[in-house]
Amino acid sequence: MDLFPIFLKIAARPCMVIGAGNLAESKIESLRTAHAKVTVIAPAARPSIVDLAVAGEIEWQQREYVDGDLAGQFLVVAATDNAAVNRAVYHEATQKNVICNAVDDPPFCDFYFPSVVRRGDLQIAISTAGASPALSQRLRKEINAQLPLDAGDWLSDLGDLRREVTQMEPLNEERRWLLHQLAQREVCGYDGCPSRVMAREHALTNPLPERKS
């Protein structure tokens, strides 16, 4: 199966989860981590989900799903323990052009939740296109064990330095070369960091063009 891998910005976008049990809990948390506006529809919910609703972190509509609930939604997760309900959600989503994931039912998914390794803004996502979530989880554990714990901090410093470089140098092959070199080096936050010194020295050889008055 050919999938299009992307990292999608869903902050403040309306996203719905049908169901509020074991299947739904981790999906709700994933959407919240991405700062989506989450609405949950389910007649009953796990205590942790109830707590989120009470705290105003999500909206919980305590009832069964009915056709028409997906109006205005950007994304929906069908996570009930009833396959017929999940597929009904998928069919409505298809009609309304809402992207849908029916948990543990690959033919009724427009996208899959990957296994993710996180270090700050660094994310490594693994998908088997629904063929074997267990394999995705195994690979996630292996990568997680090998990835340094401070990789997120390093990426944050590298991102700051990249922004400095893009302000000092024009968009050309020389700047591109420098950014690739920096991505292979130790980068730290202090002003005298060798990588920062290297970047400033390189900028002298590749300055921005002078603005015409």
C-alpha cells in the first residue's frame, strides 16, 4: 500500500473521537498532544476521559453517535468496540470529506496512527500500514533505546543556530552546505560554541547582498 507520510498541523482544528474506552484513550491523548480541539461522543467514558472533560480539556457529549455528528469536523477517530458503528462513522466521514481512522480496522482508515519516538520537537514515526502494529511498537522500542535522551535539546539548539544562519547568509548552495555540516556537529546554546563560531566565520565568506538604496 502506498501511503503519503506527513506531519500534520492540527492545532485548534475540530477533531472528534467516537468512543471513550480503552481504544479511544490513547487516540484522545495523541490529538491533545497536537493541541487539537477534541470532542468525544460516547454514552460512557473511562475516568481519565471524564476528568479531561470536567477540566475543560475536551468536550464530552454523553450519548450514542448518530449520523450527522461529523459536520464541521476536520478529522475523526472511530474507536468504539462495535465494528458496525465504527464503519458507519467511516462512511459518514467519506461523504463529508472528513479524514477517518477506524481503530484496528485498516480497510476503514484514511490514515494510521504511527508508533512514535519523541525527543522534544524530534519525532520519528513508524507505520506498517496497519499490517502489524506490534512490529511498529517493537521498532519504536528499539529506536527509543538507541536515540540519545538529549536529542531534543540538541535539535532546539540546532534550530536556533539555523535561524541565525538564514539571517546572515543568502539562499544558495554555500548556505545549504553549511546547514548540512552543522547538522552533523555538536551544537550548544552558549555564544562561544564552536559550531556557532564556524557559522559566523562562514557568513563572512557568504554575506547577504547589499540592499540598494
